[in-house]
Amino acid sequence: MNTTPNTALHGQNTTITGWLYMAFELGDKSWKLSLGDGVLGPSRHTLGAGDLNAVLQVIAKAKARCGLAPQAPVRSCYEAGRDGFWLHRWLIEQGIANLVVDSASIEVNRRARRAKTDRVDGDKLLSMLMRYYAGERRLWAVARVPTPQQEDERRLHRELGRLRLERAAHSNRIRSLLVLHNLRVAHIGDRSWKHWWNAHGSQLPAGLSAEIEREVARLALVETQIKTIETQQRDAVKAGTQPAIALLARLRGIGLGSSWLLINELFGWRRFHNRREVAGCLGLAPTPYSSGESQVEQGISKAGNKRSRWLMIELAWAWLRYQPTSQLTQWFNERFARGSKRMRRVGIVAVARRLAIALWRYLEYGEIPHGASLKSVH
């Protein structure tokens, strides 16, 4: 997030002339480009998705139209989405200063009905890009772009998360099929399941039995892939190639998988300057509403990295269990433990926010959370 002080420049002609501004609307089959110099009206072009030569041609035409020199600086932007960051890196290689913008931070008309087309969105992005370079640095949120290596390191734990969901889906599907015949199994995919299936599988109709066997085969494949990835993670930490993950996993209540996710999603490549930035990145920052005599607390923003936010809530509960002597656990017990279920849920969110800040300080400055204990090293 950019921390440059906000400036009120609405209604002023502060566009830097001599530059070409370009906004992308990225689609699956086509791209919409809006280009302008802040003097003439924008020119609009439709290109085939991924046609980079066409992008360069459009830029050359727009410079000629605006009377700019071929070497005139180009400033561009597009919304973060399924295309990721490859286009950003290509634009940087071409000498184009590009911004990847969080789409949720883009201002919209608050009328009940508003026009929304690719052309309107492109022109809106273009005007906001000009305002951004004119000094309004807080009119949207600019994404911090990871390096190719940092982006690739996130693949492992994200695939592992999807595989675990797939494992649960296959397991639940098998249980649901068995319940149709009043058959219930505690565990599926282990040795006891094989013994149970050999004893009872022949009692089921042929079609149902065949479907269950196919589900079991897919479940076995998923479990094999999960074990492969988990082994790869453990081996990487043992080999010393992931020192930050090993350091974080030394705290009781935080496992290797949780450490892997937090480092690669949050602490490993983002740089925070204060605790507010940590809470804001996780979406755990409070969002008060104060207008006139009305003052309401709307809860946490939920605008940050959802994977890390969900994990921090889980780790907060684990912290209370495995770090009973820590200052954070004692604070929760004094303020929320005796309260209602709702108060404990509110309290655990506060614990998650404070724990995230404590982990950041632990990784950044070596400050062990007050009262926390470390795992013994074998």
C-alpha cells in the first residue's frame, strides 16, 4: 500500500503533459485499451488477448495522435486479476511504468444504478491513472508485485490447500453414498476401510459399488499427492533453504504448514513499517463508522489476504491452547474467556491481530512474544 500523503487535487488540471497514459481492461478473449495524454480525449482500441505486438503498435499510434515524441514516457495500469503479474513484468521490460491496482479499491458512483461497460471502466481507470501521477496517491490501492521466484514459491501451499479440500470432498461423497444403504464408516482410505470394504462392499448394488470404487481411487491419488507435497516442504526446511519458515515453526502452536503459508503469503516478501500495515494487510483492522451523532463499529475490514487471515484465526485458538503462559493468552482470559460465545469470537479476532503483529516483530527483529515458549530442538 502506498503511504504518500493524500492531496486534494479534484477539479484541478494537474495532469503531467508530455506523457502517454494507458489503461487496460483485460478479458479472456480481448483486451480494451484507453490511451490519452491528458489534453486530447482518450483513444480506445480493442485487441486480441495477449497480443503484445498489437499493444506496442497502439502505443505508437497514440503517441503520434497526441503529438508526443517516440521516446515519450508511458504510464499504464490494469486491475489485478487472473492474468496475474506477467503483463506487469513485460511492460516494465518495455520501459513502461505500470501499476497493478486492487479492483476493490477503485471508486465507483454511489447511485442506485450506474452504467458499467468495458469502455466506461477503461476511461475511469485512465482518468484515475492521471490523477494518481498528479499527486493523489491514495485514490486507490496499488498491489505490491512479487518477484517471479516469490510468486512461484506460493504455488506449493496453495496446491496443498486445494488438494485437502478435494480429499474432504471425495471422503464426504463416499460417506453419503454409503448412508443411502444405512452403512457408516469412521475413516476412509486407511487399512480399516479396506477390511470393511472387503466385508461389506459385495452387499451394495453393482452401480453404486463401482462409483464408490472410482471415488476411492481418486481419493487415494489425492492423498498420495498431499503426502508428496508435505514431504517436499519438510525436506526443504531440513535442508536449510527456508530459514524463516524454520524460525517461525519453532514457536509452540505453529506448525510447519502454517509457517510455510505465512512466510510465502505474508511475511516473506512484504515489507511492513508498523503494526497498522500488518493488520490492514490481513483485513483484521477495525472499520469504525462515525458520522454526526452516529458511531458504529462495523467489525474488521476483511480486505486483506484471506488465506493468511483465516489461518491467523485458527492460530489464535491454537495459541491459547499451546501458549497458556504467554501475555497474549492471559490478556484474552482476563477480558473475554468468561464472556458469551459472541464475546469470545470478538476476542479471538483481537488475539489474531495481536498475534500477527507479534509474529512480524519476531521475524523482523527477533523479539519472542512475551511469555511464549519455543519447541525443543532435537
